[in-house]
Amino acid sequence: MRFWITKGSDVPVHEQLVRQVLLGILSEDFPAGRKLPSVRALARRHGIHSNTVSAAYHDLLERGWLELRKGSGLYVRPLHAFREGQEGLDRLLTALLQSARGLGHEPE
């Protein structure tokens, strides 16, 4: 799992993490059941504060994209859990990313 963090960007690091995880989930680059790196490991790898990573993960958890498994960590929830309730732009983005992947294009 690769993340690209730009500290001097107009987009806050927290939001960069949220967007990249969402893109990975919607493109199925991060499949259902995949464990995310720990807060500490991701913060250390990118030289960012662990509270920033924790806040991004917490946002995704609250939105229902991730699930917490006590004592194990955070995992990607199955996409079918969202398809029933998906609306508008989320549904279009999912279809676009899946079509692009089917044509051989990678999220990068």
C-alpha cells in the first residue's frame, strides 16, 4: 500500500490520507478485508504526526469505509456494503474506477 504525502500542499495531510484510502477502496486497489497499516507505522514512514493519521482513519471509520477489529486493527469493509446506499457522485466514481481498472489502467 503506497501513499503520497505532500506536506506543502494546499490540501491538508489528513485530507490527503482520507482521499487516497478512498481512492484505493473505490478502485479496489485496497480490497475488502485488507488491513491498513498501523497509525504509528504510517506516521513514522511518512514523517507525519500520528494524530493526523489517527484522525484520517477515524473519519473513514465513522463514514463506514473501515471496520475496527478489536486487538487486530482497521480493515477495509466490503464494497457491497456501500453499493445499496451509494448515491450520485460516489456511484459514478466507483463505476469509473472499476471500468478504468478493467481496461488495464492503474490508480496511480
